[in-house]
Amino acid sequence: MNHPYIPEIAEIVDIKNQSVDTKTYTLHLTDKKAREEFSPKPGQFVLLSIPGAGEAAFSLSSVPSEKGFDSTIRTVGSFTKVLDRYDVGAKIGVRGPYGTAWPLDKAKGKSILIVAGGIGLPPLRPVIESVQKDKNRYGELEILYGARTPADGMFKDEYEKWTNNKGTRLQLTVDKVPPGVDWKHSVGVVTGLFDEMRTDPSSSIVMTCGPEIMMRFVVNGLLARNFTTDQIYVSLERRMECGLAHCGHCQIGPKFVCKDGPVFRYSDIVGLPDLEI
């Protein structure tokens, strides 16, 4: 974008409910030049702003298209509560993209294992889109996804499309199933799916996103199954702040999540202070 501190204007062109407290907003930059220059990679993030409500960082949950780009947002704080009241046609500010991306280049010719929990699936959706669009460059794609309940899962209407794509396998689990709800998949934490996992650690890349405590158990479980620390990539997208590594709020040891992340190779951050992974 033209200036790191001045946002471009984007119009909300679509809103889709994902769960009771989470929506996917499709945003379209109103300036033609800004649209042409906006080319984020899967895993990067943007800063969204609303006058009077402030600014907050959010990952992109789609590969940008002519229609725009998606960001899937849970209503949990003051900024998102204001955004939740917005409708199609409203305009907000956008800065970015910022940060590092998922290692799709390093994954070429290899199988990809995605392990996600809750709102951690949206930052990985662009990976799924990219791999399925260009599947001849990659091996098998396996997705392990856990949510609190069946109603809390993200992109539920896309599961069938993903699994109908040759070479993709999707496994689902939830923490609990409310009475009367039909659920034909697993119940339990996402690491419980590892016993049915097919991805071969000898030639694969792992990408995981979710609460840090979840990712810690994911990493430990994968290491116990002969994956290595340099083939596991994690996203610390929940720690994103100013986007420019100036405020210091995202700092972990010598690393800044806004600049050095949010996507990190696990071998580069293991042992850093104030990190639960």
C-alpha cells in the first residue's frame, strides 16, 4: 500500500455467518491501483480499522480474487463488536498485507498435513484453496480439524468440496456433541485424530494454527511420530499487533510476530520465553 500508516478503503461486499459468534467478511478495495497491488500470500494478515473503534489485526481466510478477499472474524472484543454491527455496503480501512506466509514453495512435491483448531482454520483456508487449485505441484493433502461443537466448525459448507478433490482427506472432531445433534465424526481433541493420520513424515510439511496450548500438544504428538522440528510450521496469528513491529506488544524473545511471523518454522522459535508451544 502507498503508506504504511494510512489505510486504503474497502467495502464489505458479502457477510457469511460461520457460527453464532463468527462471520466471514468479503472486502473489496475501492481504489483500483490498491486492488492491483494487493497480493497477499496465504498466512499473511491485514490491519482493519473503523473510525472511533480503532484498529485490529486479522488473518486473511481466502486467496484474493476479483470479488475481493475474505477475513473470518470472531466477535470477542470492542473492535469486533462494532464490526459485527456493520452490514454489506459499509466501508472500513485496510492496511497490509503484513508478515510471513505458509511455506507453499517448500511444500512443492511433498504431502501437506494441516492441523487446525477452532478459529485457527481460517488462516489455513488459503492453503487449501491454493493446493487444490494447483494440486499437480503437491502430494497428498490431509486436514485434521477440531472445534468445540459441530455448530462451531468453520466453513462447514465447504467440507464436501474439499474432500471431493482428489488427493485431499479431511478428518473432523469436536470436544462435545449437544443432545439431539447428529454427528458422524470423532469426539475429542484434535490430536486424537493422529492415530488415523496417513501423512508420511518422511516427505511432508505440517502447518498448524489454533490456541497455543493446542499447538503444543500437536507439536509434541507429531514429534513422537517421527516428524521433525524443521518440517512443522505454526502460526502465532493471535499475537499480531501493529503490523510493523514498532509497538513491541508482539515480541517473543528476539522475534516480532508482526515482522518475523505470524508463520514460524517451529525449530526457529522452540524454547523462546512466554510461549506455550
